[in-house]
Amino acid sequence: MAKTNDPTIIKKYANRRLYNTGTSTYVTLEDLAVMVKGGEDFIVYDAKSGDDITRSVLTQIIFEQEAKGQNLLPVPFLRQLIGFYGDSMQGVVPSFLEYSMTSLTQEQDKMRAQAGDAFGGNAFDAIEDQVKRNAEMFERAMKMFMPFAAGEVSRGADVPAAEEPKPSKVESSDLDDMKRQMAEMQAMISKLGDKS
């Protein structure tokens, strides 16, 4: 069968069986995991309703991998991720995570080569640089989406920069919390590099 740029269509039936329309065969979640690792794109539809259920099936694959003891997602990260559901930052998190994972994927060969150089002392410089770039991007995103603090008046042309109000304790606390979260993400990425 000639390979196309179109994603393969997978249908999920009521009996939980997954049918690959490209190969006309039934497949398992493990087969779909192999397809993901091979870079093969697919979309999963509920055979009865026609709904796109790709996200839930991919989440099932992650759950199965974690259940096998291949722990990739640290508990603090999972707690933080759950905490973002329903939060005002929920809209920013998917883009940030996608950008971070794309960057990590693009840099993985370079990181593996540097990790192989155990005596050079710079094995994880690339990871640290990437984390710093991600942190800067995340900070810029936060500034764009963070509303003004209550009661803060935007500075007019007649107010000099030196008289700009100092951040409130709430803003300072939020910034400290974001710094802590970024440090935890950096530790997570370092652990990912250790597993390579």
C-alpha cells in the first residue's frame, strides 16, 4: 500500500476493538503505540457516533505504558497538570507543552551525543539551554495572558517610570510559584535526559 500524507483512520467499535482501515486489520493499543513511535499519523473515530476520540485513545496508550512500569511522568508533574484543568492558565498549557516537546524532540540527537561524552562536563548543557528558552517563552506567555492586578492603574504618559507601582504580594507569590514550577519542569527534563 502506498504511503500517503493523510492520517490513517482507526475505528473503535463498541466491543473496544480497534480497526485499522489502512491495513484492514484489527489492532491493539500496543500496535498504535508502535505507529506513534514510527511517526505514523492516525485519527481514531468512534465507529457508532463518528466522534474523534484520538485524544482519549492516546491517553489510554500513555496509561498502559505507565502501568507497565515505564514511568515517564513524575507524580509532581501529573499533580500540576491536573491542577491546570479549569484554571485560567488552561488555555496556555497545551501550547507550552507542545512547544517544549517539539523542541526536546528536535534536540534529542544533540543531547544524546553530548550525554555520551561523560567526561566533557557539558552533557546536559543542551537540555539546560532548552529549559531556559522554554522558561522565557512561558514567562512571555504568562505576561500576555495575566490580567492586571486588582486596583493597579496603567501608567500614563505623565507618570515617570520610577514611580511605577511595585508588584503586589499576590503577583510576587504567583511569580515565585511559576519559578518553582519551572524548576520542577527542568528537573523532569533532566530525568528524561538521564533515561536516554
